[in-house]
Amino acid sequence: MRNHFRVKFQLKSCYRTTKKQAFNFSTSVSPQFLLQNPCFQIPNLRPKRREFANLLQLSISRNPIIHYKIIHGQIIVSGLQSDTFLANILISVCSKSDCVDNARVVFDKMPHKNLITWSSMVSMYSQHGYSEEALMVFVDLQRKSGEHPNEFVLASVIRACTQLGVVEKGAQLHGFVVRSGFDQDVYVGTSLIDFYSKNGDIEEARLVFDQLSEKTAVTWTTIIAGYTKCGRSAVSLELFAQMRETNVVPDRYVVSSVLSACSMLEFLEGGKQIHAYVLRRGTEMDVSVVNVLIDFYTKCNRVKAGRKLFDQMVVKNIISWTTMISGYMQNSFDWEAMKLFGEMNRLGWKPDGFACTSVLTSCGSREALEQGRQVHAYTIKANLESDEFVKNGLIDMYAKSNLLIDAKKVFDVMAEQNVISYNAMIEGYSSQEKLSEALELFHEMRVRLFPPSLLTFVSLLGVSASLFALELSKQIHGLIIKFGVSLDLFAGSALIDVYSKCSYVKDARHVFEEMNEKDIVVWNAMFFGYTQHLENEEALKLYSTLQFSRQKPNEFTFAALITAASNLASLRHGQQFHNQLVKMGLDFCPFVTNALVDMYAKCGSIEEARKMFNSSIWRDVVCWNSMISTHAQHGEAEEALGMFREMMKEGIQPNYVTFVAVLSACSHAGLVEDGLNHFNSMPGFGIKPGTEHYACVVSLLGRSGKLFEAKEFIEKMPIEPAAVVWRSLLSACRIAGNVELGKYAAEMAISTDPKDSGSYILLSNIFASKGMWADVKKVRDRMDSSEVVKEPGRSWIEVNNKVNVFIARDTTHREADMIGSVLDILIQHIKGAGYVPDATALLMND
């Protein structure tokens, strides 16, 4: 014991003289140098190798490698450099100090190696990520030594195969394990489970797991985590239930894996049970488990519960802050994410790349450019600007903030662009409908052999849909099929949307039918496709199909269906959907309320529309627009203008549609002065008048008999007058009987839109009202020569829960004869009452 104390004292003295000297195991320490330094002399060391072993295993916090090199030098001086026991310890301590190369030098100079030596080297290489070296040492073990690998060697080699992803070699090792009789060893078995699960063969991992007679907490954690990562979280929960029936106590790693499974399934009750279990255990409630719980609650949309746990944490780490910020971002609590990021900085924490990426996403979502620039500045100061995720987050933030030039600058200075950075730029260009720039980047992406991801195609389909670029959409569809993602949920819903917007609803339905898996977003895309093209009956039929599926309709589903009921003026269907909304608790969603107000208005139930409006908790400009338009369409101009004044008092900013409704109300009521005042006030609200507004003003002037003022107004328009503007003047000329101005307006409308039948019909009616039948015939002949076809009049009525459709001159209805007989009787009664039909407003081809 005295000698041991003396050695330690001498070593401490040596540290003062050798602290700054560098040593290298490749040359070791020269015996002459050691003999010249008396502080290194340790008497009687040869029989005391245990004392060297104790010195090597001392816990040294400061410059441990110097300590080990000094002892190594003493071992060499003492003639024990060939001692296998001491060499094994040296390899172990070098491995723990991350001195892999030094350990290899010791290994290579060993004249005799035992199984512990080989095991230490294989383990060291696999632990430090030198997987290929670990495999090479394992091969040397089998070729150059007479030792047989034990369970520790095999577990380390399997770990190396897992890191390299070499499935074939791993399978060969599995066969070797079985032949060597280690297939029941829990360490080897756990390594095999990890190997198979991480290489995508969870079924083989399960076979290994089931065949193990003994299972540790690590074994259970590995198989549960494997199922969670491959998306089969339900099986993970089943395994956890089985584990609790054994005598193995779940540790924090098992708990974390099970909570991750609950997060993926959004299985709130299951996660709460795990939380309760953790609370009962008490000791397991460390910071890592709380972090996983915060992640679970935020992913299950229980952000307040996650924040409560965060606030209650006595000890937080960087992951705690990052998880909470990410949770806020994922649930669109963007301002809260930015606020927490700022608080994190103020308290002295240093946000990492993940925290910066999350908050940059929130800044982009809210177009919070100032906050985004501050985060950008922080990433530069914290030397995070080269982080791949941070770079992509910056591109996304600037793109969403409509600063594509800045986004492109970040993109261009990236050392290596990847698919994510390309997607962020393409999405930015697509959101601003810059098709050529998006396609140019897409072309560059393919030239550089970056495989397009799902998001790439979805972004391109989005911009092609907004620009109604059908041919481009078809080409993208072809590429999607080529890359094998055509039936994916996101790509499928994007394809349905683009075909619907390009008026190819049948093709949209084909895509819908081809999809093996459909979520409610896909169903909603199809519903909106039908309602956009007024195929409302198809939308209602599709809803019947939805009810037999496992998908649950949401507020967007009902918004589309209520729109279909509005288009059909089917009060019964609208009321049924309203009832379902109330039962599901979705009747207070703003856009659902807006749809209900519109539906009741179009079905003539103004009182019900007003009740819905008054009961709305949050009335946005769309809701106000619905009520103003309702009153305007029903000729209640005063009520419409009164609603507009009330809206202004509540501080709601009017938009483009608001003024269309207000001007329409003024036009119907002949309120010329009020209408012109409202029109002139639009620039004050930052609204540039559009075609609809100009058409309303022309109609306003024309209905008041001011035809030439209307003509002059059109000619002074700052934009090219559309056909609908000239048709408004033409309609006013028909009412006033002004043939000459009507002919001029008709010619201007026809020259703008030659294929629209409305202008021809209105002009023909003007001629017919004046008995100018030769001119009527000329108009008809011109329509025929120009191949302009008037769409027949169409009406429908719902009787006994069935919609009956009638088209002008159509006799295909199954009760057409009876309907005709009743109409003849009614006409006779009307004539008998003295009614004389007015033929001056005769419409062509009705």
C-alpha cells in the first residue's frame, strides 16, 4: 500500500514536469529518457502488474491520455510490454478516451492476443462508428487466432453491420450465430433484432425476438422502437402490454418508445395511461421522459398540457426547449413559438439548429420577416448558418415572406444543395405563381440527378392548378407515375385538385378511384371538384359512399356539401348537413357558418340566414359579405347597405367581394349617387376596382337611364373592358329600347368574346322588341356562322325527396305528358282571366 501511495505521489510530481510534453504510442517512451528521470522509477514493478492495472484504471479528469502514456512508459521500462493483461487494459482506457489510433498501435504490437483483446478491438471500433474496421478485425480473429468469438464479439460485429446497412453480411452473421450456439444469448439476440428492424425487416426481427427465452428491458425497447419506426405503432403498444405481464420492469427507454408509438397514432388515452404509469413509478420521471411526454402531448394537439409539463420541469435541457418550440410550430401556435424562442435566448440558453429551424418555420407561416431576420442573425453568430436544416429553414422563411430574392441568395451560397432546399425554392416560386422559375429549378434539379420527392410534384401541381396549365399537369402526372408515387395521399389529392380546376372532373374521379388509400383530404378534394363545376348531385352521391367508408367527415367536407346544397337550392339537404354539423360540434367553424348563411340565403330562407349570422361567434369579412350579398340579391338594398355600415362600425375591413355586393345593391335600388360614392371610396381601402365593379357601375348608370354616361364611363376605364361590362350596357339598352347604342355595345361585347351567346341574345331581343325581324334573323344567321350555341334554359324542383330537372323544349321527363296537360290547363285559365302575353321580350331558342 505504501508503494502504491508512493507511485501516485511520484506520478503527480511528474505531471508538473511533463504536463506540456507530447507523447506518441507509435514510438512509445524511450527507456533512456525514463532512466534519466528518477520520478518515474517504481521499484519491484515486475511482480506487481496489478499495481499498473490499478494506475491505468484511475479516474483522471484532466489530461487522461498523458496519464496513460506515462504508465505505458513505466510498463515498457519494467519489461511488461508483452503482458496481455495490461495491454488489454490499455486498449480499453484508450477506447474510453477516444484514442482509437493509440489503441490500435498497442494492439498491433501485442505478441499474444486473447479473446478479450479481440473483443475489445471489435467493440471499440463499432462503438466509435468505425464499422468497416470492426468487420476487418473480426475477420482477422477468425483467420489468425485460434480463439472462437464470444457473445460480446458477435454483438459488436452485428452492431457494425447495422451501422453499415450490409444486410447480406448481417444475415451471414445470423447463420454463424445459430451454428455457434449463441442464438439464445440475450445480447446477441438483441443486436440481431436491432439489425433487422433498422434494415427494414421487422418480421425477421420479430422472429428473433419470439425465439429468445430471456429478454431484458433493452430487448423489449429494441423491438418496440423497431415497430414504432416502421409505422406499426399499434403493435408497439401490444408488445408493451405483453412486457408488463413479465417480470421485466420498463425503463425510461421503453417508456419513450411507447410514447412515440402513441404520438404516431395520436392515441391520447394510451399516452395518458403511460404518463400515469410513469408518475406512479416516480423514479423514472427524469428529464428525457418529460421531453418525450411534451412531444406526445403536442403531437396529439394538446399543446396546453405539453406547456404545463414544460413549466413544471425543475431541470430542463436544450431538448426540452426545442421540443416545446417544435410543438408550438407543429400546431400553428407560431407566435408562441417565437416568444418561447426569445425567452430561451434571454435566459442564457443557446438554441441549436433544430430550435432555429422550428422557429424559422413559424416565422415563415406568419410572414414575420423581422423575427425571421433576427433568427438568421443569431444563426450566423452561433455558427449555425452552415447547418443543412437551418439553411433550408431560412429558404422556406424568406420564400413564405415573399422575399424570393433573399431566399435564392441563401440557396445559392449553400455548399451543397439537396432535395429539401430545391423543394423549398420550388414551393416559394409556386406560391407566387412564378411557373417558369419553378420549372427552371426543377430542370436543374433533374440535371444534377437529384430525385424529385413527393413535395416537388405537389408544389408543381399547385402552381399548374392555379394557372390552369392542363398540359403541364398531365406531364407532371406522367412523371409521378414514372417515379412510383402516383397513388400517394398528397400527390393523389393534388392531382384531383388540378384536374378539377382544369375542368377535367372525370379524370379527377379516375385518380380518386385508383387510390388504394384515401384520407379525408382526398375525399374533400373530390367534393370540392364536383361543387366547383356544379356537379352537385355527384357530390351528394359521393357523400353516400363516404358514409360507408372508415373516414370521418370534417368541417371542410360539410363546407363543400353545403355549397352543393346551395347550388341545388335544396333546403332539405342543407338542413340535414346543418343537423350533422351540430351533432359533431362543427357548427361554429367560421367557414362552415359562412357556407350555411349562403345556403339559407340561396334557398330563400333569409330569416334562417340571419339567425345563423347572428349566432356566429366569430364573424369575418366573408360572413358579412354573405349577408350583404343575400340582401342585395333579394332586392333589399337598404338592408344590404345597412349591413355594410354595421360591418364598418365593427372594424371589419371590406374586401373586393364586399364592394361587388354593395354596388350590386345600389344598382338594383337605383341609388346612383350612393353607388358612385362607394365605388370612388375603394382606393381608400387599398382595393383596386376590377371588372365586376365596373360592370356594376355600368349597370347602375344604365338602369337609371344614363346610357351615354355609362358608355363614357366604359371608354374611360383604366383597364380593357371585358365582355361582361359591355353586356351590362347592352342589357340597359334593351330595357330602354335604345337600338343604336345597343348595336354598338353588342359589337364591342362580341368582338371581345365572340363565342358568348349572351350578347347575341340581348341584341336579338332589342330588335324583336322593335319588330325588326329581319335584323333578328341576321343575328341568328351570324350565330350559326360563328358556331355560337345558346345554352338551353334549365330549372329543377325537388318533389318527394327527388330532384326533377327540366330543360327548354325537353320532353324526356317520364311524366312530361301529364306536366304538359297541366300547363295547358293553367294557360287556358290565365287567358280566361284576361292575360295577354307580351311578345316583345321574346328570347331566341328557348
